Amino acid sequence: MVRAALEFAPMALSCRNASGVARGLSRVLSGTLPDQRGVWPLGAPRDMRQHGPMTRTEPMADQGPAVGPIRVLIADDHPVVRKGLAALISSLSGFAVVAEAADGMSAVREAQLLRPDAVIMDISMPGVDGVEATKRIRAAAPEVAVLVLTMHDDDETVFSAMQAGALGYLLKGADQEEIEQALRAVVAGRAIFGPAVAERILQHFTAPPKTEPAFPALTHREREILDLIARGTSNTAIAESLHLSPKTVGNHISSIFAKLSVAGRAEAIVRAREGGLGGAR
């Protein structure tokens, strides 16, 4: 059964668009990379490990420098991913996995209790998601660095995580070396992003600013009608041009006057032309 679980781990990650992580995990789980920090293996007797939504893993006695290993909390709602990442991180020299969390609330609780050096945080988790969990961890334990490791690379998620206080953001296609470098960077207080995420950030800040349309209170149809009014077009001609009834055009014009706080057509024309409508600049 243990062998079946090990063979399934890289496949599960691959389904989540994580071929890079899967390759690293398969090496760890197949035994080609030694477990240098001593996390209980997947095949350990049941009485050696705790179970449930939260599985805590205690590192062996520190054999490294006096400063000790980098202590990592892993938060991901997929058990296979958590176990695979725990094995991967524990195989690295100078790292120890101190706990695993299956949801955001558990991650916040364990971060407050254990004060790890870093949290590897997934975004999509039940209950409290990774963005909210990051915000709460940074508020309660600002010394704890958060590295997001997720499949989401959309602008909204990336910037929400950054605003919540994440110092790093990697996609689940990251390989073992990238994850190690990112963990060391965020623990040292440096921001780090995967290539794809860095490109999105660069595009965001180099894109030309979006200009707000003139008279934002008006609907698209009302703006069309105001533009025609500013060009000196009569109500009848407006109705014919836009394939509307004269009554509908009249209703739109009344709405335009009210929204612009103008008394009549002449004043509306002046306002429209000042706003760039009617062919005027």
C-alpha cells in the first residue's frame, strides 16, 4: 500500500500542473534522495505519526550548526501533495518540516503555536483560503515568512497574496532547487517570484494606465446619445441613427441631463465638448 501511495504522488502533482515538483518528489519518494532531517516516512507505523486534518512531524535532534535548520510549515489541502513536499523539504540539508496543515485555519493556528521560519502556502483550501491565512499569519506572527506555492497565476490571486504579506510566489511547476532557493530567500527577508509570476508583475507595472471614460456615471447608450447631441444631432435623427423610438431617446436625454446636473440641451453640449465628445478636444 505504501508503494502504491509513492507511485501515485508524482501523478497527482502532474494533474495539478506541477510536473517540476512531481519530478523532485518522485526522486525523494523513490529513495534516490536521502532524508537528511528525519521526518517520519510515509511507511512508518501508525503509532509513530499523528493523523487527521493536521499532521505534525517532529524533526530529529539538530546535527547542523548552532543556529539550527530552517523550520517549515506546509499548508496544502491535498494529503499527497503535503506528504510529498514534506519529504522533499526534509531531504534538503538545513531544513526541517515542523508541521503540516490541511486548511488555512490550521495553518494560522500552527504558525502562531510553532513560529516556524517559513510557511509554504497553497491558495485554494477549504474554509480560510491561503490569501486570508497569509494575512492572519503576518498579523499575528510577522517574523514568519510566507512562500506561496500554487497552481494559480492570475493577476488577482498574485497581487492579493502579495498584499496579504507573502514574500514569495511560485507555481507548482517549480522544481526542488527553485523551492529551496525561494525558501532561503523569504526567510532572509527577500521577495522572490517564479519566472511566470515575475513576468505578470512586470507586465502589470509596465502596462499603460487605463483611462477612465468621460462621464462615468452615464451608461454606454447615454454616452452615445450625448456624443450625438454634442454634434448637433436632433432627437429624431438620433432615434433613426440608433434604431430607437423617439420616446426612448427622450427618456435617455432626461436621464443624461439629470446625471450631468444640466438645465438643458445647450449646457449639455458644452459639458460634452469639454469632455471630448462631439468630435471636440
